Amino acid sequence: MKVDFLEAARGAVKNVGMTNGKRLKVTIPPGTRPGQILRLRGQGMPGLGGGEAGDALVEIAVDPHPVFRVESDDVHAELPVTLAEAVLGGRVQAETIDGPVMVTVPEGSNTGTTLRLRGKGLAKGADRRGDHFAVLKVVLPAQPDSELVEFVRSWNARHPYRVRDETAKADSDDSK
């Protein structure tokens, strides 16, 4: 049975047609994973010689989501932020499998800064859940205005730094 990512993550009730024409309601539990097999007791084909019906086995295929990516019980997603939100910090809305939540972007954040939202991932058992990791992605305006460009030129002339040199130096320091 093919299910949508959010149906598998949140749980759902779906109908499935059997080869004998019978239609069954299947409860997809929250946190269902691709390839998981659900057993429907007594809903399979009748036993030989009039015996009891066997179990129906339903294998779950989960459609990928355009934003969310799963690792174990954790959900990962990019969270676009403006330059001002990254530099100054602030509260922004982040989408989770349960819907939108407000998160705090720390002052001085970079692309790649990761915010952990505890308990907002996939179900792992009846009463526990994984986490949601929102990975910040600083997004500049499609058409930066001349004032922003001039400010960055002026600021850069007074405060030069070379991020690739700092990264290479840190990598070589780590290898010692």
C-alpha cells in the first residue's frame, strides 16, 4: 500500500482492496516506515478445507516528501531565513510534521546552523518520538538593492576576513 509521507508520519486510516474483492480498513500507525509490514489478523484468504482465514499482510510504501527527510526517528528539513534573521536573530515559523511552530534563530547564525526541536520527529513506540532538526539556510533577496550591496562593500573593506582560509586552518589543526 502506498501512503503519503505525512500519513505515515502522523498515522491514518486507509482502505485496501484484496485479491478476492474484499475491501479492508487499514490503520497506519504514526511513525510508519517504508517497507514496514502491517498484519491484519484473520483478514487473509480462507484456510484449506474450510479452515479459518489467515492473516493479510500489507507492506507499506511511503512517498518521499519535498521538504522533510528522515534519518532513523528524526526528521530533517531546511529552514530558509533572511540575512537580517541570521545576523540579528529572531523568531521564525518552521514547518514540522505536526504543523508550524515558532523557533528562535540565534543571533549570528550561519547557513548550516541546526536547531533541534525535541519530540517533533517520528513516533518510536507508543509514547516517545524522535526530534526535528531545522537546518538554517540564509537566503538573500532575488534582487539585492543597491543600499545592501553598498553596505556590504563598505563593511567588507573595513572588516575583511577569509572564511576558506579559516576553514582550511581549522581542518589542518584538527589533523594534528
